[in-house]
Amino acid sequence: MGVNYPWLNYAQDFGENPSGHSGVALPTIQERVAKDFAEIRACGVDVVRWFLFGDGRGGFEIERGIPSGPDAALFQDVAVALQLAEHSGLKLCFSLMDHLWMQDRDRSGDNAGRERVLQFAAGREALLETVLIPLFREFRAQPALFAWEIANEPEWAIREFHRHPFAKMHFADFRAFAGEIVRAVHEFGAAPVTIGSARLMWVRAWSEMDLDFYQAHYYPSAESDRKVSLANELASLRQLEKPLWLGELPARDPSSANYSLGNALNVCRNAGLLGAAVWRWTEPAATEPDSAIGRVEPAVLQTWLAVERSRGFSV
């Protein structure tokens, strides 16, 4: 069982950002995270999924538009997050980059160079060599690390999946880059690696990459064009050669009157998944696109897990 703790402040929890440093290593942030982690663990949850670089606005140094290394705060923030997780008996899945960073948007201001790093091969290669590989080495085989996730819902930035003006990246280019990250994690990080696919129907696109497990996200509203139930979606993926983790499962979906988190978790359990992570633990701001979904109620998780244990299931 997992929950999404996607951010306290989007793309500002790890490393420095244009406004300064507001990362996890700050004492006030540490106190907040420690309290949240204790409450998450008390629900019976094992895994926390957390966005790391987000849209790329911070966490690394840049010279003439090319990444040149981690910034002064990145490793400290990640180390503190892992320490807090270990102390609470949790493991962290770090999602390295968000699809918003991958998209080709009109960017302006002092941070435009950072946010365009993924738009060209030299930027991607420099990010891997000077930032990601040092990150993997620094936290090699860390016991509180569940996995490195290459990207959150990369398909929304790839033209072959998403017909949108911002989605200009070619699938072949990103797949090659993702493959390099997989090899780097295995060589330098000694940790599992995955990709957070936006839809179950797209999971097979990331096969033959030596991922340690597949990951996909499920929202009834996003699947309305297919008119296929979650159970049927999962049944169609039974022949996957690697375990499947549902990295995002909504606490509720206002667009689907029949959706129930408890029922969805039952479907995941019956399908024999590696696990599922509910979106989300932190309360979304009114301006965030997922504000209608809201946050998961701890009592809902506690009740479901208690029922599962009473039936003799190991969760």
C-alpha cells in the first residue's frame, strides 16, 4: 500500500529554486514531514511517492543552458527525506521528472534555461551525467529507497501519445534517454527503477527496457473514452513479464458516480498487483487541477487495511 505525497511546494522540496531554498532539510519542513510520515505509517501504508525535480526549476546548477551538477542543497534535502522515511518505517519512490518539464512550452524569465533542458539531446545527456548519476551514487542501495521513477506520465509530452501543441518530444528520443537512466540506476544506484505511465493502455510501450517493475496510473475520468472497467484493464495486462504497480489511484473521482476507492483497492488486490498508491496525502490547493479529487481520508485507508488483515491477507 502506498500514498502519493507529491509535494509540499511543487518543484521546491528538493534543492534550491529561483526563490531560494525551501527544501526538506529546513527544520520547519522536517517537522511537517516527520509528522505526516508518522500519520501515514499509522494508517498501515508502506510506500510514499514524491516528486523530486518536478518541472526542473531547481535542484541543479546550469551553465549556458547545460546542467553542470547538483546544487548545494539537493543531496541534503534528499538525505533528510530518506532519513525521515526510514525512521517512520516507510520507503520512498522518487519521481525524478514531471511531464510538465518534458513539454515544449513557451518559457520566459530567469528559469527558462533550466526548464528547457529536456528539449535537446545535449541537455538530457548532461543532466544524466552531471546530476542523475551523482544522485544515484550518493544514495546507492539506501534502505529507505523503494525505487527511482524516471518520469511522471511522460506520454503527455510525447507526440505519438498526445496530440497537443506542448507534446513535441519524439517517443524514440525519450525512450533512448529513459533507457540510459535505467542502465545508470542499475550500475550506480543498485535500486529498482520504473516509469510512471499515464494510462494502463500505454504500459507495454515501456517494455524491453529492463525496468524492475511496470507502473501505471488509473483515473476513471481519463479512461472514459474506452468504457472499460479497472478490472478488465488489469485483466488485459496479466501477461506482463514484470510486476505492475498502480502508482496513482484517486481517493475519489467526482466525474464517476460509481467509483469507490475501497472497491478499486479490492480490484487491485484480486488482480495480484505489486501494490497501489492513492492520490494524494497532502491537501491540494484550490488552484491545483486535482482540487476536485482532494486528499485521501486516513480513516478510509485504515478501515480497508484492517478488513484485509482480518481476512488473513498480508498487506
